[in-house]
Amino acid sequence: MELEICVDSVDSAAAAEIGGAQRVELCSALIEGGLTPSVGMARAVRSRIGIGVYVMIRPRGGDFVYSDEEFDIMRDDLALAKDNGADGVVFGLLTPEGEVDVDRTRELVSLARPMKVTFHRAIDMARDTEAAVAAIVEAGADRVLTSGGMQTAILGSACIAQLVCKFGSRIGVMACGGVRPENVQEIVQATGASQFHAALRTAAPSPVTYRKMGLSMGEPGLDEFARFTVLAGDVRSLHEAIDHAIRQGAPK
């Protein structure tokens, strides 16, 4: 069983380790689905925790079709992640037609070694999920992160099960999308997955006492004083629930 927790801070990374996660996926801008974190953040997290640190390589929000300049940035960010002690990197590249960009994926996989590589949920935006996983295997990635092409792992469980059955001996299939202690047994039984990814973010109080209202630094309507964190107890509960579910046996 493997549990990866998505984090955007040193404190959350430490909580993931305390709670029993095997690794963290380190991002910034989780409100956009996760972007490349700063080098300073990557260094701080690497120095704080002993479990695996996988760094997101995504230069902007939006789609997963990148210009030549953006691809150059991805190369540079990947090299910086390697230089600063990352155990792995996480990225995903598609073509305008909704297929995996195999050539660019293969190039980044090669540049990443000896780090491990996860192809992220860009796959869930692909035209054909099974064909996309086959292409990712061809490109040499170690793991694919997927909700089965649906919003949640529950809704995409049939697809995840097919991927585990067809590709599980060739690439790690990591289930994600609303994975929680209360539903992970259902996900395990429906998919046969043994690798899981979760955010588990909890709202944290802001220490700010003076709050200037009516002014937004980002998109209008967002709470400028909202903070989110990962709690070790939540990670521990999910870890225990996954372990219990897998011990119950094979999917039905």
C-alpha cells in the first residue's frame, strides 16, 4: 500500500510524514490544481521530511498543451527539482487532439532519471484513457495518477479497475479524486488499486486581526484570509482505512 499526500507547505509535508504517508506531492497554487513550487519551498520541505518528495512540474494553470517556451521552463524546473533533492517529479503533457504528447513525455522522463516520474491527472482529460496509459507506459513513466476520467475515484472506479487489471504489472496506477477514510474501502473493493493520492486539506484560522474588506488580490469572491493545511490525524485515519481495506482482500 502506498499513500501520497498533496501539500503546499512545510507544515503540511511534516503532517503527512507523521500521519504515515510514503511521500508527498509538492505543489503551489492548489486552487488551480497545483503548479510548480518555488525552489525555496522544495529545499525547505526536503530538509524537513524523510519520506519521498515529488515536485510538480507545471508552469501554469489551464490546459496541458505547452508552447516551446513553456516546455523549456519545464525542463529547467525539472533540473532544479533534481538538484535540490527531489525523489520524483510529476507532470503531464497532451496534444491539442487529447492524446499523450509521447515525445515530450519521453524526453522529460529521460531528463528526470534517476528520479521517479508520475504522469498526473492530465490523463483524465485525454480522449481515450486506456490508449493514454499505453502511451505513458511507452514513454517510460513509473506511475499514472487518475480518477478514471471522472470527477472522483468513486465515479471513475470502473475505469480505474480496468487500468489496474490491464497495466498494473507495467506501471503504477494511483487512484485519486475525493479519496477519504469513509469511502476508501469502497474504492479499494471497486478498483483493486493499492496506491492512493489525497489532498485532505482542512481550513486553518488566519492570524490576521485587521481585515480590509472589498479588496481582492486574486479572483473576485475568493477569501483573501483563507488558509488550508493538512493534519497528521487525517492522514493517519486515511492510512489506517486503506490498510484495513486492502487487508480485507481482493476486489469483488
